[in-house]
Amino acid sequence: MTVLSARGLAKAYGETPVFSGVDLDLAAGEIVALLGESGAGKSTLLNCLAGLDEADTGSITLDGHDLRALDDEARSALRRRSLGFVFQAFHLLPHLSVADNVALPLRLLGHADDARVAQMLAAVDLGGLAARMPRQLSGGQLQRVAIARALVHRPRLVLADEPTGNLDARHAAEVLALLRRCALEAGAACLLVTHSERAAEAADRRLRLDAQGLHAA
Ligand code: ADP
């Protein structure tokens, strides 16, 4: 079953093209690595697929909905329900504890579930730090909070920008295993921007982005 389908996406900043001709299908349960040189447009593509940025042309279907035809409110609702996004810079809320950051997607859906939050914190090896504030965490710990937050509501699509970029080998392997469990158990499709060979090898397939579009790598 297709979770995300994009056709003919193109994006430029002013006169400078970033990418064009991007076609992509992500199936339920698969993990795909998105590779490409720095500046190739990987983060921009992820933002466009998430509806956080707008492509200049092309179509995006997420969970059966034409993303670009929705108004802002409907697009936000679809994003809250169906999408987990791991930002490269984490974007945790600084005034909320670790547990409250992870709980936020569930609260926004009206499904507060403390047991699920505790399960996700344990899954990223942060069970003991639930009450900490983000400023009291290392970069690797912040990244794991961001991953727990992105997965807590069992999204259909996970978009992650270098989700193991700040992690040591053990925690990187745990995060990849967690993403695999989400793919298997919740049928999530995962697209991971990565420069890590290990993360790319752990994916089901690898795509490379360049100015002409996406190609099998
Ligand atoms: P990657 O994630 O592959 O490193 P990015 O998506 O961050 O690449 O950036 C792609 C290109 O678009 C880069 O050349 C970058 O400088 C440019 N770019 C990104 N965001 C903006 C912006 N807001 N305004 C102008 N240029 C941008």
C-alpha cells in the first residue's frame, strides 16, 4: 500500500533551481535512505513532502490526500495525524520537559497516553531523563527525544533528517532498530536523509537526489 506518492516535484530559490523531476513512492513498511551531496536539496525535499515548505510544481499524495489541494487547517490536521518528522536541529520545545515534548503529538490529537510516552522514552534509552529539560541534555540525547516524539503517535509516514547524525554507534543502531519496528508494527513508511553508511545499509532501498531528480543508488 502506498503511503506517499510524489510526482514531478520541482523547487527553486529565486533563479537557482534546487531539484526538478522528483518522483517518489513510499510503501507501508519500507525504510528508504535519501542520499546526496550537501546542498543537493535533501532537507528542502523533506520539508516539501511534509507540507512545511511548498514545491513550485508537482503533486504529493499522503495517505490518500492530495497535500497541495488542502487548506492550511486540513493540511495541519493531516500532518498531526499521519506524519512524524525528525528535524535536523531537533526543534524541541525548550519550556517543556523531555516527557512533555514526547507527549505533545498525542496531546494535540487528544489521546494523552503516559504509558506510551514511557515506552517510547525507554525505546530510545532515555527512561531515566523524563523530567529533564531540553537544555540539560547532550546533542545525542536531544536527537533521541526528537525521534521518540516523531514516532509516539504511530505515524503512517516518518521523515527524518539525519536521525543518527549526533549518535554514537550503539544509540544509532538502537534508533535504526526502532525505526524498523515502527515500519513492521505500525506499517510506517520511513524516508531517512543520511550520510551514514550503516544507516543506508539498514534501509530497504537507497535513492540519490541530484538536480535531475531521484535515482536508485
Ligand atoms: P541538503 O539538505 O541536501 O544539504 P538543502 O535542502 O539544505 O540541501 O539546500 C539545497 C540548496 O538550497 C542549497 O544550495 C541551499 O543553499 C539552498 N537553500 C536552502 N534553503 C534556502 C532558502 N530558504 N533560501 C535560499 N536558498 C536556500
